[in-house]
Amino acid sequence: MTHPAAMQADNESMFRILHAIFKRDLRVYFRTRGAWLNPLIFVLLVITLFTLGIGPDAKQLASNATAIIWVVALLGIMLSLDALFRSDYEDGTLEQLLLSPRPLYFAIMGKVAAHWLVTGLPMLLASPLFALMLGIPISIVPLLALGLFLGSGILSFVGAIGAAVTVSLQTGGLLIALIILPLYVPVIIFGAGLLQYALEGWSVAAPLMMLSGLLCAAVVLAPLAIGAGLKISMDS
Amino acid sequence: MANWQWFHRLGSPKWLLATLDRWLPWLLSLGLLMLVGALAWGLAFVPPDYKQGNSFRIMYIHVPTAVVALAAYYAMAIAGAVAMIWRMKVADMVMRAIAPVGAALTFLALVTGAIWGKPTWGAYWVWQDARLTSMLILFFLYLGVMALYDAYSDRRNGNRAAAVVALAGTVNIPIIYKSVDWWSSLHQPASIKFTEQSAIASEMLQPLLLAIIGTYFVFAAMVILQLRLQIVLSEGRSNWLAEYATNKLR
Amino acid sequence: MEYKLPVSSLAIQLELNDLHCERGERVLMQNVNHCLEGGQGLRIAGANGSGKTTLLRMVSGLTTDFSGDIRWNGRSTRELGALFRSQLCYLGHAPGVKAALTPIENLQWWQATNGSSAATSGGVKIGDAQQADHLLERALATFGLVSYSHTPCARLSAGQQRRVALARLVLSQHALWVLDEPFTAIDQDGVVVLEEMFDQHLLRGGMIVLTTHQPLRSERMLTLDLDAHRAKAGGMNGARSL
Amino acid sequence: MYFESFAAFWHMAGHGSFVWSAYGMSFVVLGLLVLQPLVRYRRELGRIKNSAVAVLQQNATPSSADSAQVEK
């Protein structure tokens, strides 16, 4: 068991499973277009609805833009999370994952990282469009994009905890929201704060560092909770 | 190695139920005595605050409920961790017993805070107060955990799933509190708080401390009440419980 | 089977000790005891709802809500954890096949996540790309999937998807196969292939635990009837005494 | 006692309605927290007792030896 060769294999197997799951999920996402396109369409749609509700006044739109962008992005990612483990649960691949001799922690990391990539990256790319729709000055767009990318990572990793504990339940979607939205409070505060600081012309170091710190913590800690949640969901 | 027997005995619901029955009346009466005493002291004997007048007396119920509600969430998460690490059935039940009590205390802290806000700020709800806002989020955290309990048809798995969420919430709570603090200072540099540290005179503080301790005792008694119910619900078919029930309801 | 090594040079043993499992208000099974040696198969029999699937999930470690213990070579499977799982190949009700991926991709990711690593395959490098490819081809050929190997599984029939799942057994170096209704949706030819594989696996000293309604020809298959381990009907907990 | 009269205590210089509603609310909620689990607990115990008695009677009918043991 503690044979040197076995130890070496353990180190390899962490990355082997992370890589295998990451690659597999990216493949699946790219073959099912909805996975990465639907959250983006959702965000654009809801931003449009907000504008219709607030009115065409550019000033008023801009003053609400930070909140709108972040709440909408958060909802879009949260809704996409319901499917994160559900298809694996239904087709039996989740069972295989839990029965793998290689560390579940890294499998989950690969899985959520793939989800982050396919939801966070389109948001990053579409951020100029968001800025255009809501009257945010173009000079702020790089910060908006960076903030959305970091933030969507936190949202994916933390939200996956909710997806993991509800995957075996019929009433998944709304329940995930009840469990996860309170945990999203820091993300929306620092994410919207980042934009607000940038708009005021203040140094954005503080909110940017907080977002990065939260992302690191989420990437390291969330897979533990997700793994525990998945094992419970499987145990029936 | 001193004496781990009590820890292992905790795993036995039968022993626990008997012990809880013994402790309950003492905890409940002691807690109520302290709480009623402290509240009477605070209501009738302490002079009014020079700025807020008599409305500050709401503090004696608001602050203890807020303090214990937060502590209760941590207690719930610790019980959840114990349940997960040592696979202890009783810890699951403790966790589930704390949730409704903690949620109710959070609700009370919110309501009394809102009532206190009216004479102090002229509005029932002011978002600038970071602590009330955090309290609201804590309330949502409790509701999320309880919603998860209810969603699972299997008691044991529901408890375990809720433990995971409670632990995640515990890690998050300090971050939430700090971020809400940061947020309120961003929007309102001159923060308004119910109680400035220096403004509390010691004669106002003494009944408050007593009220907090009393609330902890009452909280413990309420958790025991819920815990007894949880034990009876989940051990429904065991022989010792049937014996216990026949003795109890003679 | 030139790519298959002996499952284990050591004798393997699976013990079920005093298993007792309740679901809700109902005792699903009690006093389940059995000991299985390498080269033996165990077929779990019983009426619908007698807990066959639950028992398989208990053995695999997916279900933990039961009392009693399951031992692998004398050590509890719970304690062994990953060491036990590295010996285990499980096939459940759901095939564990991603519909968006082709059979070959499905087998590849499974080999990467659940397949044996270099350390557990007795020094032979399965990671060796050429040999791995060879093994994959063999797996696909065994179950007649070669012409579909680049078609997404979503376009395959239920039986073909089951065949993709079963093709893992060819890749598997695991000593213990736990199979829940492996013959479901499999045609007559498939049944023959599968039974042949079972025989080979048992001959090499492997172990199989399965549920099926299919009559099995191997004389190495023992039977555990769960109907005999059900709680007596009526009363709470069978017999209650104060 | 800080207040001069009971009426002054009740009135609290105009803040009475806030203070008393906060306290009233609190005691209602705390009271419910004590009563609700207590009532449910008694009810569950009663249910368990009844079903245990039913099983005893079922077991007691076939032979008198069993019932003698049960009474002890």
C-alpha cells in the first residue's frame, strides 16, 4: 500500500482523473450547444427585460447597471448549475466517479472547472455587449470582464455544493436557489463594488483582491463539500 | 485517555433521552428565571438612554436573541461536523433540533430590531445597518437548511445533506459579515449603529449580560425539547422506546 | 486473452457479516452472512423489492446505511476505501455511458478514471498508449461495437448502450465484478459472450457478485436468496419483547 | 424602580408601544418554541405506546406463558 511505486501512482492519478473528467465534460459541453449558450442568452434576455422595466433613460440605466449585471449573471449561472450533476446522476456516470479509486476531490475540481470555463468564458467575451446595453463606459469593460470571470468561478464552485446535495431530489432548481443564494452575498457585494469603484475612479485593488481570494478559497474548499454532498445523494 | 465513556454514551439515544429528561426542567426554569429577571431589571430599573430614551430597552431582548442566533448556527455546524466525522447518529439529531430554534431566534432579532428602528431612525428597516442586514442573511441561511431537511424523504440523508450546507454556511458567515460591513461603509460612511461601544454605561450592561446568559440557557432547554422529539421520531420502532413511552404515559 | 493478467496471485475473499438493512419502517434484510472465495461467483436471488440492488450497492460502498460489515481479504471495505475500489468494477442499473460521447470516448474516460493504474496491474504499463489502444479495440470487438465506435451513444439503441457499459469488463483488471442485471437488453449472442467472460474471469481466480433472472450455466455460481432473509411480516421489528 | 407610577412604566415616555410590542412578540415566539415540540412529543409517545400495546396483545393471545412474561 505504501509502496514507493504506489505513492508515485497516487500523485499521477490525481491529475489523471482531473484531466480525464475536465476533458470529458468539455467534450460533452461542446456537443450540446445549450450548455454554454443558454446561460448567455438568459443573461442578455433578462438585461433586456430590466431595461424595459427601468426605461430608456441612459443615466438611470447606468446607475443600476452594476446591480443588474451581477444579479443576472448570478441567476444565469445558478440555473445552469442544476444540470451540473443531474445528467451524470441519471446516466450512472456519477456512480462510476464515486467508485473510482482515484481521489474524488480532483475529479470534482475538474468537473466544476469545466463548468466554470463554459459559463465564465462566454460571460467574459460578452461583457462589452453588456456594457453597451447598459451604458457602462467602454474603459471599464476590461475590469467588468475580469470581475465576471473571477466571480463566475466562485459562483460555479460554491453553487456546485447546492447542486450536489439536491441532485437526487425531484425539486432541484428552486431548492438550489434557497440554499445557495445566501452564500452568494459576498460575490455580489465585491463584484458590484468592483464596478462601482471603477466607475467612481477609485483604486479597485481591494474588491479585486477580495474576489481573487474568495475564488482561491472556493476552489480549494468547495470540492470537499461537493464530494460529501454527492456521496449523500448517491446513498439511498 | 481520561474518560471517553461519556462521548461514546452520547451515541446511545436511550441514555441520552433519560439524561435530557433529567436536565430539561433545571435548564428551562433557570434560564427563564434569569431571562425574566434580567428583562424586568432592564425594563423597569435602568435609567433611559440619554439619546434614545426608553426605546433602548428593546436592546435587552434584541441583542441576546441576535447573539444566540449566530452562536446557534455555529453549534449546528459543529454538530454537523461531528456527525460526518464520527458518523454519530445523535449529532445529526442535535443539528436538526437546533435549526428551528435558531431560525426562530433570528426571526425575533430581526423583528425586535425593526421595531427598535422605528423610534430611532424613523423607519422600520434601514439597509445601512450592517448587522441587521447580516442577520437577515443568517435567517435565509437557516431557511435554506430547513428547506433541505424537508425536501429529503429519508431522514438520515436529509440530515447529512443539511450538515454539508450548514458547514459551507459556517465558512461563509464571517465573509458575509465582513462583506456586508464593507458594503454599508461604502454606501454610508457615517455608520449608524444601535449601540456604540462607549455609549453603554455599565449599569445598562449588567442586565444585558444576564439576559444573554439567560437566553443561552433557554436556548439549550428549547434545543433539548426539539431533540427529544427528534429521538422519538427517528427511533420510532425500537423496543426501549416502547418501554419508555409506556412508563412515561402511565 | 493475452492482455489479461491473472487477477491476483493471492487468494481473495469477500465476507458479508451479519448484514442488516432497514428502509423507512421496513426491515429490508437481516442476518445476511456469506463468504466468497476467488474463483467463485455469487448470484443474489429474490423477489422484486427484496433488496438485491441495495445489497450490491452495499457491497460496492455506494450505500452506507446498514449495520454489519463487509470485509475484503479480512479488512473492512469502508476502511480500505480506495484500495478496495481499485479492485472493484461496478455496473449499476444505469449504464454509466455519456450519450453525447462515442463508445470509444466513453471507454477512454472510464479507463482513465476507473481503470487500473500502473501500480495495481502488477508492473505492466497499461498507460502504454499502443497497448491501451489495442485493448480498447479488443473491447469494442468483443461486444460487436467496432462499426459504431465513432457514433455518439445517443444514437445507439438501449442494448448497444448496455454493450458499451459491458465492454468495460474487457478493459477491467479488477478482481471483483459487481453487476446489477448485466443481461438486461442484451441479445442472445451477447449473453453467450458475457457468460464466456464470466467463466474466464472466475477461472483466473476473480470474483463476481451479480443479480439476474437469466439462468446461468456456470457451476461456479453460488446463490444467495434474499427472500430467506426478509423480516417476518406483521409486528414492528418481527418479534418484540419487553 | 426607575418609573414613578405603573402608568409611566406602561407609557415609557411615548416609546411604550414599541417596547411592549417587541417584548410581547418575543414571549409569544419563545412560548411557541416551548409548547410546539412538547405537544408533538407527547403525541408521538402516545402513538408509540398504543402500537406497542397492540403488539403485546397480539403476542399475548396464543399462549398464556408469553403473557405472564409480558406482565413482569
